[in-house]
Amino acid sequence: MFASRLLLLLFCGYINADRSLHCDFDKLSLCDWRNDPQANNVWLEGIGDIRAYMDNINNTVRLLSRTYDRDIEETGCFSLTYTMYSNDNNAPILRIYQKPEYVSLENLVQLSEEAKKTYLIFEDSKNLREVSFNSVANLKKFKDNFQIIIEAMATSYFGFANIDKVAILQRSECDAAISAATNPDPLRCGFSNNFLCGWSNDPQASQNWNAGSEKIYAFLNKINDTVRLLSPTFDRGLQETGCFSLTYNIRVDYQEVLYPTLRVYQKPEYLPLDSFLELSEEAKKNYIILEPKTYTREVYKQWLNSVAVLKKYESDFQIIIEAISTTDFAALNIKSVAILQGSECTVA
């Protein structure tokens, strides 16, 4: 709630500012932004937002800013309040590019996906179920005047994207916006706003993790009841200096002395989930990065934090959080997950 109010105050302070730098799309206005005529669909103006309806795979919309002065990029960042969803699990892909003036729009659009990453400052592809989030991305230092491009592309036969506000901020404005941002980052998720940050339940498990306002929780009601939380696929580069952090607690019936088995696996992308689940318990040990062993009766009253160093696979990877009940009742809560880097792992 505080973060939402802080973001509102930040944007309210821009009323008298350059509307090409700060826009809340009121009064059916695009604030000097415009649709890209090369795209095969358009952003539609609303009152207080713009939206795009994409009705076919690869249907694309692009919103183009005017050209900004290079001085803005030195201490600048780009803030976006948005949501998107689809009728299935294939949410649209939302990308924000910062295009230097020396690269033409036509050339940028024709680049390979790998080459486009040079200009990418933000990307999201999660089904947000109409919940609005705010992201903040630092501007790249191209030493040239630049343009911001907001692109959404459908990955199924229906996709929807909505933008409430955009802003180019400076210095302390960026610090405040980053602190208040609610971008559902799967690398660092506090499970707020009843959202899983791109993580998902394994439909093959017997129970599900449920989203709460500040945590996720699961109830195991019989012996061998199982829940699994699956991360998106993460880039292999995160493994080099990375670790995984988990904040959780566990509750069992007061008469019980047995706690559920909680394990965190790091599964390489080349190993399909079905094949992984069919492995023997002995073979699965090769992929365990975290398995807390010691609990006390007070464990349900406090949050525990565990950190594990990531394995070094020559592959992208997925994190799997699994709990298996050893009694007739257990309740588990997860407050946060994070993939940290370098000195962050030492501090954690």
C-alpha cells in the first residue's frame, strides 16, 4: 500500500512537467508518443490508459517516443505501469527498447532477437491477470540521442496489454521509483498482491501452493501429499556467482515430531520435468541444492532463511521447490525467493 501511494505521489508531481517525459495518457492523449505504422496492430487511446488487443499469434504493437537528448541517459531511468494477460498461459511478450539515433527503426525491427538485446532495457512475458505492476529500468549509455520503443507481441490467439503511465526520471526520482516498484520479477519475489511472479504450480503434484497477500502457502493433508513450485527457466549466466535464497516456515500438528521433507532442486533445461520426476530418490540427489533438516516446535512462529550456492550446468536451468508430507497434516509458507549474485550471497 505504501509503495502504491509513493508511486502515485511521484507521478502527481509531474503534472507541470514535459508531457513527453511523463505521461498518464489522460484525455485521450498519447503525449507526443505515436503508434508505429510498420506494426500490424495499434495501441488504442483510453481515458487514463492505452491498450492493445492482439488477436493472432505474432500480432504486434509498438509505441514510439519522440527523440530525447543524450544528456537524459546519464542519470536517467524509464518507469512503466502496465498489465497484460491472455486466455491461456501464453501471455504477450512486452519489451522496452532504447534505440540510439544512429540506428534506424527499420534496422532495429529487422535485427535478430539476439542482436535486439543490445537495445533491450526491460522484458516481461507473464500472465498478470489484469493486476497492474510498475517497472523501472536504468537507461543505457549510448552517448547519443535516443528513442524509447514499447513493443507488445501476442504469443497466442488472444492477448491484451495495457499501459497506465510512462516516465523518464532522473537521479533521486529513479531511486524513489525503484524502491516503490512492483515489477513481478521471478528472480526476487516477495509474493505480494496474490501473485506468483512467473513461478507456477506443478499440475502433477497432489496439492497446490496458494497465493496470499504477502506469501504463498500450502496445506498437506495426508502422508505423501506433495506440492511443487516451478520457476521460469533462468539464464545459465546466473550460475557463475549465483545462489538461491528461500524464506519460509512450517507448521505441523502439535502432537507430531515429524516435519515434511522440503527440498529445492536445480534442474538443467536439457532434463525434462517428467524425466526428472521419474528419477530414483538417489538419482535426484544430484540436483538438490537445499534440504533443511533441523526444525524446532517454534518453527511455525518464525521465518527461516536458507541460502544455497547454484550448481554450474552448461545449460539454462529451473528451480523446483518441493514439499512432501510425512504426517497427516502440515502447513508451509514461503515469504520470498531470490536468485542473488556475488557479494549478495555472502551477506545473505
